[in-house]
Amino acid sequence: VDGFCNLRAFFLALDKKAMNLGKIDRQDLVAAMNAWGTSVEPRYLDSVINLVDASGTGLVSWKDWIKLIRDSNGGLSDARQGVLMNAFSIIDAQGTGAVSLDDVAYCFAGADHPLCTVGELSEKDALSHMFMSLSTKGRMPASISYAQFADYHSDLSACVEDDEYFAGLVNSIWVR
């Protein structure tokens, strides 16, 4: 989890020209590579940016970057899918396949959320962060499906190597 938070903080710190929109450009990426003591040929750098830049703006968002990382890991394993299905079933007590935002808030134990444990967010802010991550163009959904729930947790999964540790994190966040 620390690796995820450190990577996120480093990525967002690179955002110098995009006015803190959570996006970096080619020059930011070159500066990061230089800071890491490595260099990349321009053609390879352009390939990486083109691969990650879903919108074609020349800017790479944190969301697109972490999606590349998690997709390169093969997505959620069956074990992690099972953990998330169990957690979702805690929230979806009626078994409808979709949960209201009120149900999500009721079952969310944010104090154990990774961004809270490292002091980056308060419990209330962690819940708001999750809701914003689930919104589309600033609009909150009326309900959340399992697919949206799993997608939200995929970022965390990409940065946690051990299945048992991932299960512990997820199970500590979702309670009834």
C-alpha cells in the first residue's frame, strides 16, 4: 500500500504544467526518468505516452497510468475477485446486484482505507474520494454495480502483491 501511495504522490508531484489536474506531459516524464537515473529513447517514450494517453491530448492522467499497470498484471485474480464479491455482498444485503451510495457509506470503515492509514486522507475524505472515482463527468451514479466496485479496487490490487494482504485490506474496509 505504501508503494501505491508513494507512486501516486510521485506521479502527482510531476504535474507541473497541467495546473494540478493529475496529468503529466512528455517533459514531466523525461524529468522523472532523469531523476531515477535512467533515460529513454524518444521513440520509446512516445510509444509509452501514446499507449497510456487515452484521450490523445499528450497528457497522461494518473487514472490511465495506473490502469496500464493493473492491466499489465492481468487484472484481478480469481482469488481477489472472490474477496471483492464477498465484500460487495456485505453491502448488497438484498442481493440486487447494485447498491445505493447510502449503503456504501454505511458499510465503509474508512479508518482502515490505505489512504487514511498513511495520513493522506480523513475517513470522510476517503469516502468522498471513492465516490468521485465512481462518478462520470462529475455526476454521481444512483447506484453502484459490482463491476464498478471491482474497478475501484483494481487500482489497489495492482499495487499489492500478496493475495492475503489484499484480502485483509478489503475485509477491513467493508463491514456491516
